[in-house]
Amino acid sequence: MVSGSSFLAPRDHLSGASIPDMLAKEGTSFSFEFFPPRSDEAEAVLWEAIRHLEKKRPSFVSVTYGAGGTTRDRTVRVTQRIAEETTLLPMAHLTCVGSSVGELRSVIGAYADAGIRNVMVLRGDPAGGLGSPWVAHPEGLDHADQLVDLVRSLGDFTIGVAAFPDGHPESSSREQDADVLVAKQRAGADFAVTQMVFDVDNYLRLRDLVVARGGTLPIIPGLMPVTNLRQISRMAELSGAALPTSVTSRLEAVGEDADAVREVGVQIATEHAQRLMDEGAPGLHFYTMNRSTATLEVFANLGQ
């Protein structure tokens, strides 16, 4: 068990507190991310994880789109069900991928009708996957700040956006990444959540670059315990950047022992979480892969 900065007190689901309000309080908020299931069996696994993690009373949970903007309808359905059947505060995802402005307005309306007022706004990955050229819908939007502006114009929403500590795949520099994040704030974003952080120093550099540009939005680092070696290449693909050797070398050193890989992955996530808390990160956002065990182990290690 490690000790240090404290977690924010659990959220009261009925209080109406906004995500920015919780991030502004003393202590570290924590949140979980899920993805829509593709089968009945996968949905059962998802809801088992949700029920286990619900007991930790996170500040909020989010439900992502599938790769290339797929699973939009299931994202809406799962987010609505979380809002209606649990004590959790859901944050819905919304991307520009494959959608006209009219379709985006319809999705935003569906979220509003379900009482969901927190939206993670993303341009999204190219429909052909990372490495493919980005092509906007002919009647859609081309950048995340445009989507932020659209959501802001349609009602009283709390808006989150993405941040890229290791650099966006299409960015030319970390400075450009910081400029883009500040532009999203000026368009109306309230906070940001990063891609998975495997190098804490990169997170801190991005945070400092944003502050130097006058940015004030809270930047929540994303974390995920790596529990098998196949995840390493997948995580590198998703982030668009090679994982640091400080992570890969420790995992590869025990690569023939699946239990040891899992143990080391949880240990690395715990170390990163503790350092981020000590450095004043406003929250920790856990990418759960729709399973709860490894995330709960990190929490136990942090004394929660």
C-alpha cells in the first residue's frame, strides 16, 4: 500500500454537482471508462464490472465509441442505462466521425432527453483507423473545437475534451498539442482527459505548456493497468506513440509468466497513479476495458 495525496470524497449522485466542481475540490477525483459491448455475453461482463466499480462511488464514468466512430447507438443506449439504473454519473462520448451536423444534433438531443448533461467531445480517429487520412463527413465537422462549439450552443452541457501527452498522431510538436487544447477551452471545453499515460513526465510537460499559454482547464490523466503482453502493442497503436522502455522492459522481463506480467502491470499503474496524485493531478481516469479486477487492485494499493 502507498500513501500520499488523498482521493476526493465520494460524489452524491443526487447532489447535481458538476464534473468541473468536483475537480476544483481538494483531493483527487477518480473516474472509469467503459466501451459498448458487442454481444450479450460481453454486455454481461460489462455490467458485472459496472456493479463492482459502482461500489467505489467514482466521480463519474464515461462510455466511449468504438474505433472509427462505430457503436454510436450502443454508446447512447449504455449511457442512458447507466443514468437510469445506477447511482453513477455518466459522461457520454460524441465524435465527428461519419456524422452530419444534423445527426450530431440528434445524438446530443438523445443525451439531453435521458438527462445526460456531461459529454466527452472528440474529433475521433479516422474511419479507416490510425494511419488513415482524416476525412470529414461532407455535412459534418472537421475539428473537435467545432464540435465543442456545437454542443455548447445546444444547451447547458459540461464538456470534456481529449488531451495527448505523448503527442497527437497528426501533431508536429508538443507545443501544437498545447495550442489545440487551449483552443478547445476557448471554444467552451470545461476539462480534458488524456489518453493513457505511460510516461508521467510527458503529462507534466503538456500541463505546463497549457498553463504557459493561459489555459486553465483541468487535465485528468488516463491510466490503464497492462495485464498481458499483447496489450503493449495495442496500447502503442491506440496512443500513436511507442511505450517507454521503463514500462516495456519491466513487463518483458517477466513475459513468460502471465501472472507476473499482470502483477507488474498493476504495480506500474499504481506507481504512476501515486506520482500523478503527488504532482497535483485533479483526477485519475481509469480505462477499464470493461473489467474491474485490475483497477480495483490499483485502488487497494493506493489505500482506497
